[in-house]
Amino acid sequence: MFSEAAIKELEEIRQKYPSARAALLPAIYIAQKEFGWLSQDAYEAVANALGVPKAIARGVGTFYAMYKHKPLGRNIVQLCTNVSCMILGAERLVDFLKNKYGLEPGGTTPDGRFSLVIMECIGACGTAPAMLVNDDFYENLTEEYIEEILGKYK
Amino acid sequence: MITITINGKEIKLEKPVTVLEAAKSAGIKIPTLCSHEQLEKYGGCRLCLVEVEKIPRLQTACTLMVADGMVIKTETEQIADVRRGILEFLLINHPLDCPYCDKAGECELQDLVVKYGPATSRFKEKKRKVPGGLEDPILVRNMERCIVCTRCVRMCEGVQGASAIAVINRGGHSHIEPFSGGRFDCEYCGNCVSVCPVGSIMSRLHRHSYRPWQLMSETETICPYCGVGCTLVVQVRDDIIKRVVPRIGTPVNNGLLCSRGRFGYEFVGSKERLTTPLIKKNGMLEQATWEEAISLVAKRLGEIKDNFGSSAMGGIASPRCTNEDNYVFQKFMRVVLETNNIDSTARTGFAGAQGFIENIFGQGATANIIPGLSNSDAVFIIGGDPTAINPILGLQIRACSRGGGNILTIGHIKGLEKFNPVVLKPEFYSETVLLEGIVSALKNKKGLPGSNQKLEAKVKGINTAVEEIGEKCGITEEDFTKFIEILSESSTPSIVIGKEIAQSSGGSYKLLLISAINYLMNARIYLLSERANEQGLLDMGCAPDLLPGYRTLTFAEFRKRYETAWKVSLPEKTGLSIFEMIDAAKNGSLKAVYIMGENPVFNLPNSKAVEEALKNIDFIVVQDIFLTETGKLADVVLPALSWSEKDGTFTNMERRIQRLRKAVNREGMEDWMIIAEISKNMGAKFNYSEAEDVFKEIARVSPLYRDMTYEEIEKGDAIYPYKGEPLRGVTEEIQVHNPPEPPLSKGGLRGIAAGKLYLRLERPLFHSGTLSRKAPALVNIYPEAVARISLATAKSLSLKAGDIVKVSTKIGSLELPVEIDKKVDSSAIMLSNNFEDKGAFSLMEYTIDPVIKAPCLDGNEAKIEKVK
């Protein structure tokens, strides 16, 4: 079930769209924020809140790769391994995360602190390699720098 | 006039259509996969690409509208290349498991690849794997085969209106799933199965049991379940029904079916079917020969007639039997047993309601074409969920909503909740006040037209103020005014009436009010019918007051016609209704009853009392396909042939007569034939060699069916009023019964004590009487009786889904698992009357409306307690 704040947010969003179905994407995003990831229950909550068939809500959500369809850690590390980052050693950073934190691409640390998602280009080719931790952006990464950054996230 | 050229052939068209349709009309085939005539245009598969002069790129024929002077080519080198390419892409993932795929032989992809496709693949990568799909008891998904044409999704959403499935994931991973990813949570119409071009969604019922080319026969017939009368194609191999499919272009259902029609056919081949006659000896039913059984029935009926007179005999006809069966049945009762004590379960609502409405508006007032509903600009629905009782009619209401029509409902209707209904939900026992209010408001808005004085005299004095509605019904003035505005402004309204009206307190008065709404709005009435031949049975004269052709028995002129035709003199007195027969059995004045294809011990309310009453009867004959609760009480049980094993006709709720055809061979006799044999044994001349002979007699003796033949019915022309003489003039005074509403109890509820719940009848989509018990697929979907309660009731008794509760009323109790249904009223509990020993009717008492003679089921109060 959505919290009151989320319900209010959903209502506001609904007003901005001509039909309930058009409001699905931001509504699913709210559910993701609310529940951490998009479980069946989360889709059902979205569908009920908007009055959209639940199968359709799930169908729309699963189209997009950037919605989370499994439970992830408290902090999400999104590391780019596209051309520029790769040339400047992003793949070594992947190995580092694996060796140092036990963090596999797509995986979560046993303590639930971090999840790693390998992402496509984030437009930081000039300052590669780059990554996002939650909504924060980091560039010119090295192994030491990553260690320092991740230390900030508990 | 639009002139276009396709492949050098000039085509003239009246109105703009798509290139695909234009080509089809000229006999030019353009291959397609995603396009389907029942679905909206999609343009997804790209197989129908064609060359159009002056357009530089290939165009999809299924979405491109023709324009005057267009020159189109559908078979060129470039197009062939493209088709081959598309098919090659589809085959990257589509498995070549045709040797064990049930679809092979009727697979559209297979056919196209054979015709256009590449012989080899250039892809070395492995095909995708999509696990799962076998979780559902009915619908088997094999998503590796899915080509994502989305026909099923468009069918589910755009036609069926269930929106139970969707495309999930994207790109090469996309496929179709119900919400759960496993089991379907849907209406099980199976229309997705119909439109799937490959073997991705299929029915489990016939899985791996035949190849399409091994089907030995295909027979077009009519569905055995409800009064809509959908056309079915029954496909048979080795005298076993393998599959039931719809056909596009049939008048009522046009390529669509519901769960019962599509998956409910397995009762025909059930091992529990009766095979030989049974005779009760020392209290036990024992197998007997036909000769023994027939001569015993003839002898005993003759004795009882001689000793107690004709009025001591009664007959119960069947709304599941054909017109021919029912005609012969009533003729037997009238001519051989010389009684008018003939009735059926149509008396539980349909018969009385129809008689009442026709008395006001004339015969044929309810004979309206079902697909016409979708063209109405407003549909007013009261007394039941049409999407569960008559699902295909329900689809027309959904189509009406989709086309911009207004859906106006009295009470909450589950199957229409997603279709923007405008709902007025009156408190229990206040429906009458609400209807009076609607009549008053419409009178004020529109004025009485003056054409039906008799009806006007009855409703002139009705004047219910909005305030009273607010007070008694709990409906706000705003909601009421909005409802009236929409209703009164519609120009082509329809009214859909469910059985609950006839089965509620003041049924006849409510029907008067609804008739008045119909009159003021100049609307069309649709009377929902739960059985396939409920209408036909009445038209054949299986009623205590009707002769064949729906002719009133008490008119000497009509009686005379049949006396001449049958060369007998007919009893003049109106016979006993089915409930009067039960009373007569109870007091011992009914000595013999002949029951054809009906199970009154289960299908009549207060079923325990019905059972006790029947036990009083000296001699009971039951003719059925299964040994029912009623059959167990019988002295003689006669096994009949069932639907799909016999020929005949059904008359659906629009009074369309349709042909029922034999699809499966089975030894035995049709119902009419058994009765004819008994008649012969009793000295009457019933000489028919086949069902058509019976129909010829019907057409000869009844002015309604004048000149009608099977041939004409087969052409699809048998629509009311046929070529015969319907009765128009209003014949009797309009009478109504309007009992005062019961007082409020201490708990604030009308008619029931504090702490009790209203016991209401659930009419489920997946079941129909007791027949569906023998259809394993339907039982799999809806396996057991449940008590549906509201969330509030569940909370107050701290019940959760699946808990066993004891539901008790004054006359009995049942133990059932509980199901929590948000849509159930917090003061009600819903029970179905379909499952053995768990029928709601065993807990329900009734009173009879003296006008329509239907049982009022209101006022049954139930208590529920947790058992475990």
C-alpha cells in the first residue's frame, strides 16, 4: 500500500496527463521509490491507484530497463563500461569492485549495502571512467577514488 | 466511387477501405500475421507490405486506406524479398517444433513460411528460452513460439475487455503474460486462443490429442449453455468432441465465445452419463431394458390417470432441451395425460417477466437483436450482471461503452466496472422507490406520450420526490440527477433486465416501473436468459397457461385450433405452475410427475422442501443425461441423448430460431423420441421418425411458425416475427403486487435481524445450473462453492480467505470456505447454486409473487460463524 505522501504525489501526477494510462511511467517510478523495487504487489498498487488493468501496468513497466524488477541494495552503483570508459580502464574497476566488495555486475553485496549495475554511456566520455552512486555523479575514477566514494555510502 | 488497380486488376469500391480489405474483396490474398478482421488495425508484422505507385517506400496494406487512382502491386521481386526477410527474422526465435506442436497444420506462420519463407536460416545463435507457461489449468502458453503479433492482447483488451494479458519485456525478450506470469486471472473466454496465429496460447483440453487434419467432422451447432445462442463449430474425432471453436460471420457471436461455450463441452463425453434406463426396485435404482422401462412408465401413468384423474399429474419441461423435445413433451402432457400442469424452471423469473412485459407491449417486446446493443447510445442495466449471465451479450454492452455509449446500472455490476458505468446503488429494499423516482423524473422531463393508456393509467399517479430517494435509497440528489440526465437525453436506449428483478420483493411492480421507463424512453428490452432454450420452451407451450406459438390457453379460439390439429379435446383450465406443483406434491394431490431434463430438487429454492415434497409423489419419471439429485428420487430414470448428439432447434432470447445439429454418435434416444415411445404405449399416435418431422408439425399447427422449415432456419432468416402471426393486442389487465417494505430492524437493516446478513445468490460466469459440474474445465476454473463476503464482514469476524465458515439460515446450514470480495455489500453474503450439496437454494426460502408467479428470494437472512 502506498503511503499518504505517495498517494498525494500520484494524484498530482495523474492531473498532468490526459488519461490514466499515460501517467503509468511516473506512477511506476513513484512505486519504485516507495517500495524499493517493482514487485507484483507494487504493480498492483500502481494499477489500483490509477485504475489501469494490472497486466497492462506490468507490461509497460517491464519494457523499461531502468526500472528495478528485483530487490537491490541500499545504494546502487551504476558504472559505465562503454567505449571511452572501457579504454580508460572501467573493466579493471569492475574487477576491483568484485575483488574488494564481492560486488558482481547485477549483484548485491551480502550485507545489502551496494548493488552494481553496468550501465550504458552517461555522457561523461571526456572525464571517463564515470559512474553514478544513487543520484550522485562521479568521474575520473580510479580504484582509490572508488574506495573513498563508496566509504561515504553506508 | 473509388477505383484502384491491384496487380493490374481494376477494382471499384463504394467506400474507402484498407488496401488489404480491397484486395480481399477482389480475391487477391495478401499474407498477414498481426492483422485480424475482429481486431483494430495494428501494422506490426510488416508481412502485408505492398508496392504503391508514387509512394517511394513499401506500405502496409492493412493500415493504408485506398485512394482513387491508386495502383498497387502485391507480388513483386522486392516484396518477395521483404517477406522472406521478415519470416527469417521471426524464425530466429520461433522454434521449429512443428512435429509436436498442436498448431501445426493450421498454423499461419507455418503456412507462410512454406509459401514465402527461407528454406534455411543464416543464424547460428541459439533460440531464446522462455520458461513457464504450463501453470494454468486451461490456457497453455508456449512463449518460445510467440511472434508478438499482439492479436491476443488486442482481443483481450479491445474486444473482450478483460485486459488480462500484456506484452512484457522488450525486444527479443518480449512475450505475452497474464499479470501473475503464470495462472490467468481472467474470464477464460479463450478468445486469445482463437486469434493466436501460432501455437503460443492453446487450450489444455485437447492438448496433444489430435492433429487438425485428423478431425473427422466439423458441425455447426448452437451452444448448450445460455439464452444468447452462440453458434459453435464442434470438431470431432472418433466420436469425441476435441474442440469447440467459433466462426466469424455468425449472427449472434461473430467469432467470439465465452468460457462456458468454449470449454464447457466435456460433459458430453463424461463417464458419469446414464447409459441404460433405471427402475427403482426395493428403494434402489437398478438397470433395466428400454422395453421394461417404457412399459412400466406407460402402465403406471395410465393407472394414476385412471385412479386420480389428469389433475393429479404434472410435467416439468427443460430449457436445455430442443423446441422439438419440448413440443412433444407438452403435447404428451395435454393430449395423452390430458393436463395443463406443465411448467419449467423458466417460472423462476424469465417466463413471468416476459409474460408481464408482453402483456403491456405486445408479443415480441423482448425479441431484440443482441448485437444491436452496441449501437445504443445508453444501456440501462438492472437485476444482474449480463457479462456473467449472458457473456456474449455483455460484450455488446462493453462495445457500446467503448463506442461512446453510456452504461447506466442499478446496483454494482462487476463485469462492467471498467467501462465507466454511472451507478446508482440503492439500499436493500429501496429499489422500488428508486425506480419510482426514475419514472417520476422521466415523466416530468418527457411527458406521457399517450399511446398506451393502460400502462399510463398505472403509472400516472407515481410521483416520488428526489428527497425521498435520498432518504430511502441513500442516493444523493447529484448522482440521481446526473443519472436521469444521461438517461433522458439518450435517443436509442436499451434496457437489460436480469432475473433478480423477478426474484425480488415486489417483482411484478418493479417490472411495471421498468416497463414505464421503457415506454417513456422508447427503448428496447433485453431480458437475460440463463438457459439455452428458455424462450423456445415457452414458445412451444411448456407453460400452464400457454399453447404452442405462445398462444394463451384460456382463449377458446386458440384451444380450438390445437384441438383440430391434434384431434382431441384439450383441458380448459390453466394448469399448475412449477411451484404450485411442488405445493400439490406436498399436500399429496399430485400423484405423478414427469420431469424432462431438469433438476428441480437442486434448481428450485428451498430445495430441501422440494425434495421432501417430491418424496410424497407416487410415481416420478426423470429423463436426463446424468443421475441428478432429482433422478435419485425417481421411480424410473430414462437416459437421454444430450446436446451435440441430436438434431433440433433452439430459440434464443432474441427469439431467433437456430439449428442444433448432431455432431457425435451415441446410442440412445432423443427426449422427444422417448416420450413418443411412451405415448405409443399409451395408445396415442406420435409418429415422428426424426426431429424434422416434429418441426414440420409445429410449423403446420402453430400460426407463429407458418411455412417455417429447417432449410429456412439454416439460411439464418428465422428472426422474430418470422412469417407468422404474432399476437399484438394487449390482452389482460395489468396487475402488480407491491408488498410494503419490511421494517427496519434494530441494527438498521431492513427485513433482517441485527447481526445477520442478506443471503444473496451469486450467478457465476463459469457455471450454469448443475450441468457445468460435469465439465471438468469449468470446475478447474471455479472448483468449489465459496461464501463471498465483504472486507468489513471478514474483519469483524476476523476471517481470512480460505477459512471455513458455517452459513446458516432458518432452514439449514452449509460449511464453506470463505472468499473476500471487495465488491460484495458489507451487509450481504453471496452463495452460488451450482455445487453438489453446497447450493444456496438449500438455504433460501421464497414467497411467490402472485402476478408473475416467480419466487421472491429477498428477505433470506444468514448468520456466519467461523468453523476453523
